[in-house]
Amino acid sequence: MVQLLGIFSFLVVLLRAAIMCAQSICVGGVIFLLLAARGELPDLEDIRRRAWRLIRWSALALGAAQLFFLLSNSFMLTASADITFRDVLGADFVLAGILAIGAALVIVFWPAQTGARMTPILLVPAGLMVAASVMTSHSASRIEGRALLVGLTALHYLAVAAWIGGLPYLVMAMKRIVDGGARARVGQTFSRMAQVSVAILFVAGLWLSYVYVGSWDATYGTAYGVMILTKVALFGCLLLLGAGNYYVVHKLGTESAAATSSVIHFGEVEIGIGLTVILAAASLTSQPPAADLTQDRVTRQEIATRFKPRMPRLTSPDVKELSEPSKQMVKRAAETGHSLPPAYVPGQAVWHPDKPSDLAWSEYNHNWAGLIVFVMAILALLSRSRYFAWAKIWPLSFLGLAVFLFLRADPENWPLGPNGFWESFGEADVLQHRAAVVLLILFAVFQWMVENERLKSQFAALVFPFVCAVGGVVLLTHTHALGNIKEEMLTELSHTPLAIFGIVAGWSRWLELRLPAENQTKRYLAWVWPVCFMFVGLILLNYHET
């Protein structure tokens, strides 16, 4: 049960993200068919048929995610608290889940909408999906100003659906509509929808942030505030992409196929970053608003002290100076008949405080990893120029990172610690680290072959940016704190920029590879992602835990 509690908060974030993504795509598809894909223009009947298929699949995914969310939440409540399953049935999250599942089933079994005009009745189940999400949001639990907050939250969800949820349908339409006039009308209609959605998101988000955060010190001093800042940064990226798309969309009627191709690829990246923003929003709903947490906030002085530039730690403490491994502590206590103090952190079996040498070991690991990433970024930057063609060996830097991770990540286990090689695989975190080492080795060889054109398919080239973007998303989720303990917050303040730079690096590289040669943006994007990795390296080089 302790281990289940340790992963439950992470599972909740993932399930909420899946629910919100599926909801946005489903509701966004309904809005797209109702406003952007109506009429008798050429090729639209095929687009409507394909769009309706995606709407049904997203509704089915929403229902499945909601069902799993209900079952897992109910199990954890009955297993960890003194309540029965009958008591759980009256909870708000159960009622909201049943409402969302019912609305999803209505759309799944609704007759296909492929005619020139979609029936507006479908807005009812789409609205019920949004209402179900609002029921479990922070706005529904507030006492003061609840009606206004509920209304703003509903508008916020609808705007996300119309813009981010509608993007897959726009990309689909741009790929398959042959007639230039029809393509231009659909693109320009969606552009106006996106502009209205951005305005609603800005106003609603600003007011909701004001209510839930409450002060500047809560913005940088709490986990909720940090996630708000992350959403703002990613929202800014979306606005830049949207501005580029707006510029291209208004040329669709007159320019070549390069304009359409640019819209498609900008849309791909908007979808990726948009879904990441939804993931950040899902993380926000799983923790209390910053305005309600007035204790243990990180102060500006503490942030300045922790993150002031210092020389990296390039010398390591001896492994013998580290704390005794947890497994050895448990074995020794069992042999002597003594009891160990319990841990109060989910997922930990015993209380295990860190010694100064443990902190020094962690700083050394982060700083050297930062040096490796920084060197890799310099090589990648040089490889952009034809004068440094030899620098295309930069992917092989991952081999050095793999060796370093293998030797240093788990000092309790072989080859440095007392736990044997095969015995160490019984620990979940060690198994993850060893798997990461294997993946880094494979990835280094694979990307080196891509850079040196031994693998020439674009699919192979897109693996690197996709891994970067997904890695940033995983890090963003991983840094979600269980509470506002200062040490957790200070660590999160260093990890969150790493996640953002990883996401930006991945999608900028994606665009560089995908945009047509006529698009001048490619030249600038070729320099963006190496610079992002330089910042990642610098952040890791300045990582300190004291």
C-alpha cells in the first residue's frame, strides 16, 4: 500500500491529462465540424467523415480514462480510509465521471455527421463533458465567487477545446483538401476561432490565476505558482507559433503548396505544445491553489541563495562516506532485532536522512552531467556550420552520459555498492536507470547515423526531436511535488526550466526538419535547439542542493 500511495499522485496526473486531452479533441472536433467544415465546398465530405471518426475515438478514450480514474480513485479511498464503496458512490468525482462517461457514449453511438451542416444537438453531450470537468475543478470547490469562477473555468475549457482540440482537424483538412479556395476558407475560419479562443484564454486565465495564486510570492514560492509560470511560458510559445500560422493562413489562397505545408507543420508543433500545456493544467488540478498555502513558501532570498552562480562541484566524495544503503539498514536491523524509524514519504520504507556527503554526491553527478550536455550542445551548434562538419559526432556525447549514469546513478548497487548486479534489478528506480543507460547507448548510435546520413529517412530524423519533447514532458510531470516543502520546491525550480528547454529544443528541431525549404524560419530554428541544450547544460552545471 505504501508503494501504491507513492505512485498514485503520478497516476492521477496522467489520468487527468488523458481525460482533458481526449475531452479537448472530442469537443474541439464538434466545434470544428459546426463552424469550420460546414458547407458544400469540395473535399469537405471526406474531411467530415474522417473528423467524425476521430471524434468518436477521442470520446471512447475519454470514457475509458474516466472509468479507470473512477476505479483507481475508489480503490485507493476504500483501501486507505475507513469508508465503504457505497460511501464513495456519493462523491462528486464519481458523479462527474458518470456524467462524462454517459456523454462520451452518446457521441460514440451518435449517427455519423457527414452532411453539409452538423446538428447543433451534439453541443449538448459536448457541453456535458466540459461540465463534468468543471465539477471536479478548483472553481467548484470555492465558497466565495463560485458562480463567476465556474463560468470562467467552463469558458477556459471550451477555448482550449476550440483551439488546441481543433488543431488535429485543421491539420487533417490542410493535408487532404485539394481545392485551394476550400482550403483557404477552412484555414481562415479556424484562424478566427483561434483568435477568439486566445482572447478568452487570456482573460479567463488571468482572472483565475489572480484568485488561485493571490500574490507574487506565491507565484514563485509554491508548486502551484511554478506550474502557472510554466503554462505562461508554453502559452507564449503557442502564441508565437499561432502568429506564424496566421501569417501563412492568409496566403493560402494565392501561394504555392509550401504555404500549406508550413501550416501543417506549424500545426503539428502547436498540437504537441498544446497537449503539454494540458498536462500542466492537469497537474494544477491535483494540488491545492497557492492562495490556500500560506506556510513553507520559498522566499526570494532563499531562491537567490540557492541559485547564485557558483563553481560546479567536479570532485566527488568517496563512496564510503555515503549513508548506509537502505537495504543494508533493514537487513542489519532484522539481524539485531531493532526497529527502524518509519518514513513519512510515500514509497519509502524507512526514514533515511541525507548526509552532507550524499548531497555532495548528487551535486557532483548533476554538475558533470551538465558539462557533458554543454559540450554536446557546443558540438551541435558548430555542426550547423559547413566549416565544422566533423562536429556531427555530437550524438556520441550520449555514450559518455550513459557510462557516467551507469557508474554513478546508484551508489548502493554494483559496481560501487554492496548490492549485487542481478540483485539490484529488484529495485524499480535502479531498473529504470539501467534501462535509461541502454536507451542512451542505442540513441547515441542511432542519432550519429542520422547526422552522418547513414540513415536518411525523415522518420529516423524525427526520433531525436520527439524524444527531446517527450523527455521534457516526463520531467515536467516528474517534478510535480506532493507538498510545498521548501527543499522540494527549490529542486522543482531547477527542474522546471530543464523541462521547458527540452520541450522547446525538441519542437524547434522538429520544425527545422519538417518545414519546406522555401520557409526562411528553418535557418533560425537550426540554431534554437542547440542553444536550448546549452542552457540545459548551464543549469545542471550550477545545480546545488545546499
